Amino acid sequence: MTQFSTPLSSSLGDVRGKRVLVRSDLNVPLDGMTITDDGRIRASVPTIQGLAEAGARVVVVAHLGRPKGTPDPAYSLAPVAARLGELLGVPVAFATDTVGESAAAVVGGLADGEVAVLENVRFNAGETSKDDAERGAFADQLAGLADAFVSDGFGVVHRKQASVYDVAQRLPHAMGQLVATEIDVLRRLTVSPERPYVVVLGGSKVSDKLGVIDNLLDKADKLLIGGGMVFTFLKAQGHEVGKSLLEEDQLDTCRAYLARASESGVEIVLPTDIVVDTAFPSGDREPEPVVVPASEIPADSLGLDIGPESAKAFAAELADARTVFWNGPMGVFEVEAFAAGTRAVAEALTRVDGLSVVGGGDSAAAVRQLGFEESAFGHISTGGGASLEYLEGKELPGIAVLED
């Protein structure tokens, strides 16, 4: 029996012989029918395995992509179910629908300790409906397949959806290991974090991180900013940014953040050099990277990574940190010519003497693509959007519904 059997049992009692519906996050990237990154599947295994070993009849429900409420073979969970079976080391049954005849037959055929995966929950319009009645009707069907519910899909707990929120109102419920771990880590980032506390933010847009910056300016000691979002900050300081990604409507917001940080003693660290090219990388031309001062980006160029001096400076800022949260790559890491900044930040996180958290999404994809072992980091989140909303101070519906 796994380590997680005890807290589950305390919430649900003895699960032997019970049909337990587990909402997992199996939304993995596919190339055709080939899984290119199985990180989220591997993260889902402990809870599923723990329930199976405790004798539950485990029914996994999850989504893949955005199929818009109708079946679409391109978003089938069939390859995911097969990979889950490989990781568990046991056969995993697969239902070709979510609440129809196949689901009923597959769930009805489970023996104690066996696992089944239902087809993509978003093949049903009720899953993501904004209409409470439509969503509730679908949740009734899902709940009819089970005796208890375990929420283990952290990547969706910020969504008020049928398999995340409404089912929990209809069945005895508990947090899975993955969700419990994620919430514990996020609380450590927001409630009395060990200092120095450094936040590293990247990615494309300032507007995606406004709430996080606003909330963490009162909690962090330093904010290091890279990625596409940095050019709005540089422009707010009066620098020209050429053809770089720019959100003109956020310039005043960035100026306000810079002023607020200065007044409160929080240091916002921006790159001093940038790797630029005259075009965004594509398959029809070789990259032509050039390093320029951050204050002197040519009019015909766009920034695609932080420069080597900035990468060293960011790593130095992280060297004595005791708590680090990182969300968003420093550049277009998918292209080797523009991956050095992201690699430098990832490398620095592996050396943090304290809690290092990679905040899901593109950051998690980057550390895997760049060849880092997941065990080198304190925690890699499976839910970028959910992590950010928690750090913004927002209530997550899929967590709030469990806290009764």
C-alpha cells in the first residue's frame, strides 16, 4: 500500500470494492498519436496506484486538448491510457465514451484493484458549460459511475467544470496526492516563505502575469524578469525595443510596478543584454543571433532571449536564495540559439539550497526539453495556470469545493 493510502482512507474510509472516480490531469502533448512528454501522466500515477493497491476500482476521468464538446479522434485519450498502463505495470481498461454504454460496461467490469480510463471528458459539452444546470446534469452522469471522488488534476482546479467542481458536490470526496502536494508547496511560497525569496518570471506577455506581480511584490525580495514580457518593462523605462513583443497598453502598469518596487525595497531585476534576430525563428532560415545591450535593440530586430551577461547575473541572484518560484522561459527555448537564458535559470535552480519551484506550463516543458532531471528541482508544478491564480490570491473552485 502506498504512502498516500492513509490520508485518503481518513477522508473516504475503506475504499476496497468502491468505485472511485479520479479526476486526473492527463493533458499531454501529442505528435499524432505519440506522446511527446508524459510528465503529467507520471505525476498522476501515485494516487491512482495507491487507490488500486488499497482495493478500489479506479475510474480515471481527464481531458486532452480543446475538442469543443464533441468527439474528435485527434484528442482521444487512448494513447494516454496505454501509457498509464505501462507506468502502472498492469492492464488499464479504456472506455470509448465518458458516460455512455462503453463507460458503463467498462466500469461495471472492474474488479477490486483494477483501473479504467474514460474517453476525453471534454467530448461532452456539459463538462465546460457555463450553464449550471447543463454542467450539473453531466456531473450527475459522472457521479452515477462511482461511489467516491478524488480530485487529483491540479492543472484544472482553477476551472469550475463538471468533473472538477460539480462531481465533488455529489460524492464523498478527497484530495489526491498530487493536488495535496501542489497546495502545500504553494502555501510555502505565500505564507512565511524562507528568505531570501526570489521570483523569476518570463513568458510572452506581462498581461498574463499582472496578478502574480501585484501579489508577490508584497512577498518576494527580488523579481527577475525575462522572456517576451521584459520588453514592455524596458519600454516603460524609456528604451526602444525594435520589433520585440510589446504590450503598449501595459506600459503605465509596468511603470507603476517599478515605482512600487522601489518604494517598498523589492528589487526588480531586468536584463542588461538581449539576444536578438531580425526575424522570429522558422524552418525556412537559419537563426542569426546577435547580442546587444538591452537599451540598444536595433529597430529592425526583436529580442528572443536574455543575453549571456544577464544569464550570469540572474544565476548570481539565485545563488543565495532560500525560496525560488520560476514561471515562464527566458526566451524561445525551443530553438537552441535562443535557449541559453532559460538553461542558465534552470541550472541555477538546481543549485538552490532551499525550496525551488518550477511553475508548470512552458517552464516545466523547458526543463524536460533541455535535459534536466526532474529530481534536480524541489518541485515541478503540473498546472501553470492554477499555480499562477493561486499566487495571485484567487480562490480555486476545484480546491474550495473540497474544503468542507
